[in-house]
Amino acid sequence: QLQFVESGGGLVQSGGSLRLSCAASGDTLDLYNVAWFRQAPGKEREGLACRTSYGGRTDYENSVKGRFTMLRDSAKNTMYLQMNSLKPDDTAVYYCAVDPRVRRCELWPGNYDYWGQGTQVTVSS
């Protein structure tokens, strides 16, 4: 069964950058659709980016397009979220997730069965 260890969150000033990591064990990430979500206090979980396993297409939510990039290192079975030009509105707990079904990825949390433990990102103004 897939398990994850997330890391890389922290406190950063507005305009700064962070790279989140999601190291997987139990299976190979490349076989599955993978995604990043976040959840701010009092708000619903929001999909940020997802990558479809077949074809390798990556889709981004509009508010992070051009600022955030999904990356992966197949040899390390790890995926990353590179976040640049961070804003205070980006403050949230960030989660990696996996959808084990063969379909185009979507930014809908209900599609994802496996989740990381979350890592806090705080952006100060």
C-alpha cells in the first residue's frame, strides 16, 4: 500500500520560494495519477496541480499556473511541488495525493485514495 512522507514546508516571506517533497513507498508513483492539494483554515481542500500517469499531461489550477510546478524524480520515487512568487493567500497545509484509477487526472479530492500527512506552508506579508 502506498505511503508518503511529506516535507519542505515552512515560513517564507511574500515573493519567496519553497519546494515541497512527497516521498512514496509501497509502490511506484509513475504508475498513478498524482496531485497536490492544499487546505487553508475554514476552507475546502483545493486542487492545485495533477499529472496523468499515461501521457504525462500536467494540469494546474489557474491561481497557481505560472508560479507552481510539479516535478518528479522517478529514481527516488518522489514528487515535488516547486512554489515560486509565494503570496500570503498561499498559506495552507499542503498535501500530495494519488488516484489509483486509469483516467485523466482531475483536481477533485474525491478522486484520490492515498494522501500524505500534510505540510504547513506559511507566507508572511
